[in-house]
Amino acid sequence: MSDTPTPDKTKPRILVVDDVSENLHILVGILRNDFAIIVATNGPKALELAARQPVPDLILLDIRMPGMDGYEVLHRLKSDPVTADIPVIFVTALAETADEAVGLRLGAADYVTKPINPELLLLRVNNQLELRRHRRRSAVGLGAEALLRQDKPALLLVDDIPENLHGLATALQDEYRIMVAPNGSRAVELATGSSPPDLVLLDIIMPEMDGYEVCRRIKSSPVGSRIPVIFVTVVDSVVDKVQGFSIGAADYITKPFDIDEVRARVRTHLDLSRLQRSLEDLVDERMASIQEANEALAESKEKYRILAEYSPNWEYWVDPHGYYLYISPACQDVSGYGPVDFIGDPDLMRKIIHPEDLPIWLGHDEKVVTPGGHRLTPFRIRARDGSERWIEHMCQPVIDARGRFLGTRGTNRDVTERVMAEEQLHLAATVFANTSEAVMITDAENRVLTINPAFCEITGYRHGDMAGREPRLLQCDQLDEDSYRELWAAVKSSGRWQGEICSRRADGSNFIAWITVSTVFRDDGVHRRVILFSDITEKKKADNLIWTQANYDHLTQLPNRRLFNDRLEREIKKAQRDETVIGLLFIDLDRFKEVNETQGHEAGDMLLVEAASRIRQSVRDYDTVARLGGDEFMVILSELNGGTDIGRIAQDVIDQLSAPFDLNGSEHFVSASIGIAIYPADGTSISELIKHADQAMYLAKDAGRGCFRFFTRALQESAEMRVRLAGELRRALDAGQMEVYYQPIVELDSGRITKAEALIRWKHATQGFVSPATFIPIAEDTGTIHELGEWVFEQVLHQTLRWRGILGPDFQVSINISPVQFNSGEQTFLRWIDTLQAAGLPGSSLVIEITEGLLMGTDPGIRDTLLRFRDAGIGVAIDDFGTGYSSLSYLKKFDIDILKIDQSFTRNLAPEGADFALCEAIVVMAHKLGLKVVAEGVETELQRDLLRQIGCDYAQGFLFSRAVPAAEFETLRVDCGQSGEGVKKL
């Protein structure tokens, strides 16, 4: 077997020395599973290996070897300080017991005999290794030698043969206190009594109670369980030895024995026992210390727990793997998640950190093990309720006395309020430096402490100019001392003042400032003044302009409706208080629309400006003249008394406006219709007075224009009836109250009915027939005219289809079209044209009657619509011709087919009369232009004959028939020949 050692560094190291390879093989085979084996086959090699570091923990040494025997090797080992404390067990043959005794005297720890018993070998080896370990550890307190050299140990010798007891007692009494027992019972009594021995030498074969039973009873008692028992026996059976070991025996000695062997066995096991007891005592002391320390630790932990659980900070402790060992209840207050949530989910902290701040947390584990701990920049978490909280995190590693990392202890502090405060401070500093508003801060003595850049920019003063000075430096000359003192008196009284003030720049120029003065108190009660202001000079100009634009008419510079209402409200309140009277004039310019449309908007604007000037000149300086829009003006006559003639003032306005207007070098005339309402007689509210003045103004227009009318209750009743009729008119069609009547138009040459005019009639459920002169204007004002027009067209369409079959294919029906219908666009009339074509009717079956006023409009769509009528074959007639103000050029400009002479010319028709001449001129002119003429309002045969005489083409009127329902119209036959019989029934 090779001498080269191949030891396992983790196991106890045993050097085995023998020159016989078979012996080495046996020993190594027994020991190699539990120990690291080094072998040597001679003495010198054994000494070399024993001294090599690390030295062996135990040496098994054969005695009989050539050259250097075991005694010499043992002597040299014990003489070398490096190897002196290595326990040596001799390996010897059974016949060499004398040699074993010599070895024990030289310092051998024990011996084993050949042939080798594995169990006994392992017992001897483990005993010596354990004894060596105890000796090394017992350096704490008393040294090992001191522990072994205490008072004489007591030995209990048990044998039923007195000679054996005497021999052992004599040999051992010098070193030990001897106790003897001649039988098993006495041995058990002594071993388990109040003064038990330190070791028992026990004979196995004894009467009554053998050594095995004695050993069992001793080991079963609390006292005897710690006493080593060595069997002394003549039996050398392995089975008996194993049985002894199994019941608690520490060793055995075979009779006949050598006293040195006995001493060696006793010494070894006493040493082991004493060291074991000293270690147990030390362990008890340590356990007591540990218990005391644990109690102190528990008390400290309890104090820490109380501090942690009542601390507003969120305390925690995690183990090296990141699992929570402790977390304080404050985590619930800060995050909304309780300790159970964090313990159940160790990753919860990372989950609730704001995603933008997560990089701050990452890498935290690597930094935290650094000595001295670690503090993280404040970061945000999302609490359970969705709110954001700012957390300042501090942590440090937990390291035990051996330097082992036991985890991390940390604190999470809610610093949300602090962060918010810091942000507010930062924001305030940023605002102070960057705001466009000037900021000046003064001390308790009203001396300037600091100013911001905007202050310098607005005023021109620098910090050095203002430091230590009073804000009075900015006071301008326009602000008198009394006002200045009132300002600061208000600040001292309420701590605050806000308003508009004139201030002065460093260059001496003035500006308007909007200023806010606030008082701020420090914790010590000392106050500061914070003065904020901005230059609103340009804003004031802009505000004034905006106010003017919002309250004054941009054309005439008169108050507009908004300012008029404000002033009227103010005047009403004043009149209520003073019990005075107010007059309200509602002025509408007559014929302004004609001037505006014929001369253009520029001329119209010039007329309005001049009219506004004339109205202002006609009233008192303190009266209010306003333009409501268009050609409507209002005048508030305030503070009227019994001597004030409102009618005279109104007439002066009319006279002023009736004078000619010079518009671009040409004179133009308008007039004014004025309605007058009086406060409080005609109303006590703004709306009432305006409404009643408006009604009176329309009464003036109806009276012929160019005059004024006072509001009356009858006028109010008429207006209320108009409103009521407007509502009922909307329901009249659905109620079946509307019907189309037809008035025949007679061809004067033939006397035949060749045309008819469709006229709508309203048979009211309670009032009977309502005059078209009453409800048509209402329909135009409310927009109902469109619905009525569509319905009339549908009725006429069906009727014309029938009549063209009865009365001839050339029969025509005329429909009156309101200007309001034209203003809605041409889509309606295009639909009429399509409907005529779809019904199979030619356009010539329909005539559209319009008024002269419609032609006066500037809307190009009117001409386009009339051209579409012409293209579709639909005739166009001008109704009430001769009563309007149109130019004859319109007859040329627009494609007109028929002129209808107004009944005001035919009513007084007589030979050689003016009306006769006018009618004749109209007929001649129309025929020259290729137009047909229809005379309206023919009621006598003379009128008919005179019209026929001048060549008039058609006539209609009561002479022939009133307007009648369609069914009755079909029964008419007209014979307008020389007989003059008029209309007869068919």
C-alpha cells in the first residue's frame, strides 16, 4: 500500500502506521467511511506525516515494526511539541499485554488488540477523538488540566469476590477514592445514592443480579445516567461486549488484567466524563446567559414593537430572501395595504411603486448590503385608494456577530406633505422669478425687502433703488394724499386691499396698475406685506374700447340696445323713487329702406348718421337717444313734469327728419313714425314700455306715416288680439278653417271668364270670416305664410286641372305671392314648377302676382326666380300697379306679363277725369311694352265701358262677381256684351 496520503479535508484525519500491508488494509477498510486516512509503513515515514500540516487528529500505531519500533515512534511524537497532543492508540497482539502496559506508561492513550474488532476499534477511536475535542474546547474558564486535576475522583468497585475487590482497591487507592460493593443491589444503591461515584468498575458474572442488570438500573436513574461504567470480565466474547455497550457500558477490561491498562481505561473515561460534565455545566451557564439575553431581547423587542407599531413610520424587516419577518401597522395608514397584504405578496412593494419611479427602487438589494445603510431619493407609490403618496426610504443590513447577513431592516416615511411643501416653495420661487406680475415684499415698517424681475421691467426701478425704501416711491401726482392714506388704512384694518391705482415709473411717466396688497404673518407674529400689481394701461384702453363697442352703435355712436336698457332701468328706478314721469319715443324712419336699396348702403349709413344727429338736437342734453338697429331709434325723456309737452318734442323730431338729406350731392326725403309710451301710465317695466311704444309707432304708420301716436289701451287690445290670432292661425289649416275662393277675371272684348284670382279665406270657428288684411300680415310676421302658400298652390293645382277641362285649355289662375315667400329662396318655386310638369299642366295655366315693392329689392335671386317662371311659361303680374314707388325701368329689367291697375284708380273713374287719364296712360304704356292690363275693383258698367274704351284687356270686380268658392265659381257665366247684364248663372 502506498505511503502517499489522500485525505478528505472534511473528515477527522487518522494516521495508520503498520509494516504489514494486510493489517493496513483491514484498518483502512474499517475506518475509511468516517475518517480521512493517511498511511505509513515504517517509523520515519510516520514521524514525517505526523508533523506535516495539518497534523493528524489521531494515530493508530503498531508496536512491532523493523528498524524503528512503535515505542520509539511514540517517544519521538511525545517529545515534539507539534505532535505531543496527538492521541496515539497502540495496535498489538493478544500475547503482548506486557508491551501494552509499557506503551500506556510512555503516553499511549489506549490500545486495541489483534485480531481487530471493528466495533471496539471505532469505540476506542471515537472516545479519543471526542476527548481531544473536549480538551481543546475546555480552554474556556479553567484549562483542561485544571479540569482534570480537581479533587480525587470516586471509583465504585463491584465484584462478588473479595480478593478481586481488595486487589483493585489496593492498586487504585493512591489516585482515587474507593467505594466497594460485593453485589449488584449494593452497587445500584451506591451508584444512585446521594454521593454517587465518578466511575464504576463492574464485574459481569455475579450471583442474583449480574453486571448487565446492574448497568441497566444505574443508567436508568437520573444520577447514574451520567456515570461511565467499565465492565471487568473473563468473557472475551464479541457478543457479550456488544451487549454491554448496548445497555450503556463505556468500555471493558478483560481478566486477568494489567493494572496499567486499568489505570489507562479509568483515566480516559474519567477525563471524558469530567470534560463532558464541565461542558454540560458550561452549556447550562451559557443557556442561562442565553435565557437572560433572550429575556432582555424579548423586552427589547417588545419595546421596539411598541415603538414600531405606534410610530407613524412604516417599519419592516425582511430576510435575505426578501420575505417579511416583520412589518408595522403604519403601512396600512401610508399605503392602504396592511401587513397581511405585504407578507402574503413579498413583491407588493414593487407593484405599488409609480412606474416612473421604479428605476429608483431597482438595484436596491445590491446597495442595501453596504455597511452604514442606504437612503433612497423620495419616490411615489400608488395607494390602494388610487392616491399618490411620496415615500422616503431608509434601510440598512442586519449583520450578526459572525458577520452573517440576516436580512434588511428599513423605514418608509410618508413625506408627501414635505414634498408638496417643497414643490410649493419651488413653484413659489419660480412664479416669483418668472411671473409677468410685479411683486414687492415689505417688512413690518413698510420698507421694501425684495422685488421680482417683473417689477423692474414694469417700473424701471432696480432692486438697489427700492431696497429699504417705502412703496410711496411709486405714488403718482394724480393720487392725492388722502386717497393714499385711505388705501393703507384699509390694509392695516383688514390686512388686504385690491383695486386700480395710478402709479409712477422711474422715468416719471404714469401708468394704471391693478394692485393687490396682502398681509402675511410669520410664526413669531411679525407681518410682511406682499404687493402684487400689473400694468393695465393698455388693458384699460382695450376695456374702454370693448365697453364702447358693446354699448354704443358703431355707426351713429349712439347708445345701443344694451346701454339703452341699462339707462331705461336706471331711469325707471329713479322715477319710482322721485315719483316722476318718463316718456319713451319709438322712432321708425319711413321709406328708409327705399333709399338704402336704391342709393346703396353707404348712402343709407350717411342718412342714419345724420338722422341720429338731428334727433339729438331735437331733445334735451340729458335725454338718452339710442339706436336699436336698422332704422329704429329710441328716446328716453327723463324727469318730465307737468309743463313738458311730449307731443311737441315728438313733432320737433318729425320736422327735423322730414327736412331733405344731402346724400352724395342729391337730396332725399324720409319721414318718421313715432310711438309714445309714458311711465308709469303705460307700463312699469322695460319690456312693457318698449312694447307699447312699438305698438303706438305702428299705429302712427297706419295713420299715414310722418306723425306720432300715443299708446292707448285699445291699441293694446288690438295687439293682444293679433297675438291670439297668430296662435290660432297656425292651427287653422289642420282645423279645416281655410278655403280658397276664386274671383273671375273677364276678358273685356269677349265678356268671357278666361282667368281667376285665387284668394284665401279664413272662416274662424267663433269670429266668422277674418279679413285677409288682418291675418296675412300676421302670417308674414310669424312665417305661417309659407305653409299657407304651399297649401293654396296645391288647391289651385287640383282646381286648374279640372277647370281647364271645363272652361277651356287657355284658362289661367293667379296666385298672390308674398315678398316673405320670395325671401325664403327659389327652392319652393322650383318645386312648384316640377309639380306642374308632373301634373301635366303647362306653365301658362298659372300666373304669379307680386307687388311693386318686391321689384325694388336688390336681391339678385328675385330676378333669377322671375326668369325661371318665364322659362317655365308661368305668367308674372304686378299687383296694385301705380301705388308704389318703383321706376318704370323695372318693367324693362324684369320679364313682366301683366299689369294690374289698383282699384284706387278705377273706383272714381269718369270721362275726362284724372283717374281716367292715368288709366289710359297705364294701358297705352303697357301695350307699348307688350304687357296685358287687368283693371281691379270694377263695380259699375260705366267703369267697365270706360276701361273697354281705352283698350284695357281684362277686368275684375263686384260688377262681375265677388270671390266665391270653387263649386260656386263653376256655375258662373259672364256675358259682358253690350247688354250690360253682368254675371248670370249658367
